[in-house]
Amino acid sequence: MTGSRPSNRRLTELDALRGLGALCVLIFHYSTRFHELFPQAAHVPFSFLGGNYRVLLFFAISGFAIFFTLDRIHTVADFLVNRFARLYPAYLVAMLLTLGIESLARVSQLLVGPGAVLANFTMLQGFAFLPEVDGAYWTLTVEIAFYACMVSIWKCKGLKRLEPVLIGWLVLRWLYALWPGMPERIVMLLVLRYVPFFIIGMLSYRVWAGQRSWRQQAPYAALALLSIATVDSPDILLAGVLLLAAFATLIAGGLRFLRLRPLVWLGGISYSFYLIHQHVGFVVMLKMAQAGYGPWTAFATAFAVALTLGTLINRLVERPAGEAIIGWWRGHRQRAVPAEGTPSQA
């Protein structure tokens, strides 16, 4: 394929998939994890599908979307500032809100120690094997490791021959499967548990962008699925197949039915919503159960609170802070370029 699409084009269906994933994560946590942590509290009479299938969707989306960032950067510093602006302000506010609500409600079961809290301010607590302020934050460790891998590939000009690099990445995953004693930090830093799902997103992006055809990508997609089949359980393989099919359908235009305003809107706030929904929702449901409210009322109220807080964090923090940081960095870069080009005076 010779044509290419502009990297700044908005793909509405991708936002809808984010929204769908965020909704599924919330339903799982509120219907299943809440009961596991607080069995004494009344809970809704169903349990959503278990496993990590929902976050696998997020990882595939990240593999697809990472190129929207890589196509716009010129230096590693550009990438680091971009990712910091995108992730940290909303994370910091959501973490502080979560800690405050847990403390005020005196739900000690959800609180972590002072050392872990301090580590959480860095977003790197997972690499130190310390607990997260909110259990949902574990995926941020995976995302940060993936970003480190991708900026390393970009810096080493690996994007020009991306598919062979991905084969090497999968070989490392097979090495991990054959070497159970591989140091855990290496496994984490190379995202070896989840790399096939990021690869599904990356392969799909290259087709969507007009850089490759599905015929060219088929061997690499097959290797990604083979990696899942030989390392993971059959249900995870099924998730991989469905994700690949979903992205192929998206690229072919078959997911336009997902362009529902509520779903796309939820996708737009999905990061802030994801950060705030779990422990805050648990506190709401626990306190309402203790007050005598029914589980469905508690579930709906927790959802409404998470949605409200997620929207406020997105509108008041995530977007304006991210834009301000990026704007400041662009101004800094523009001022630095003339300065670098000015000859020194004797």
C-alpha cells in the first residue's frame, strides 16, 4: 500500500472502544471485585466476566495509538513531556481524591502504607513491587514500560523496520516462557506478559495508516497469536483472535455502529474515569450498604459518582493541564532553537 493517512486524523471508533472498555472494567469491579473485598456487604446479583480481557483491549488500543505520539515528536524529551502531560496531572488528582475519600470514610481495607503512598507519587510503584493507591493503577506500570520500549525502538530507528523488531520482541517472550526464573523487572520492563496485544494494535495501525497491507501483516499477526497460544490459556488466545478481528473490522469501516455519542463521550474521558472509579466506587457502595440502601441503588450511585468525578477531572485537570504543559514545552523548544543557533560572542 502506498498511500498514507494523516496521523492527526481522529478515529471515532477508537474512542468508542475505549469507552466500551472503561464501562466493562467498571461493571467487573463493581459486580465482582467489590463482593470479593467486602463479602459482608449486599451486592448486585450478578458477576461480570472475570479475567483481564478488558485491559487487553486497552493494551491493543495503546499499541495502535502510540504512533499518534511518535509521529509528532523530534526528541526523547518531546516524548517524555508528551506522556507526562497526558498521564500525570489527572493521575495525581485522582490519587489524592482517592486517598482523601478512603481516609474520610475510614475504609482501612483500601488504604496503603505511607511508603507506598510516597512511591505512588512517582507512578513507578509497580517497578518497586509496592502496592498501588488504587488497584486499577497496575495497568499504568504496564503502559509506562511499553512507552519506554517504544521510545527506545524509535530512538534506534527501529520503526523503519518495525515488523522484524516485533519478531525479536516475541522471541524474548518465548524465552521468558522457557526461563521461569527470568528476573521479574526484566519481564515488566519488556512487557513480556502482554506484548502480543500491543503488537496487534501496532500491526493494525500500520494497515490503517496505509503503510502496510493485511497480506504483509498476516505472518506477524499469526506469530503474535502463536505466542499467545503457546504461552497463555485458550481463553486469552480467544481474546487475541477477537481483538485482531475487531481491529480488522474497524479498519474496514465495520465498527461505525459504535459511534454512539454516549460511548464516544465516555471514551473521551476514559482515562480520568478509569483512574477514579474503583476504590471511590467501593467506598460509595460500602457506605450505602451500611446505610441500608439496596445493592442496585448503591451500584447506580457509585457509577454516577465515578462518572461525575471522571468528567470533572478530565475537564478541569487532564485536558487543561496537559495542554498547558505541551504549550509550555513548545514555547521552550522554540526559544531554545534560535539560542542554539546564535554564535557565541567573545
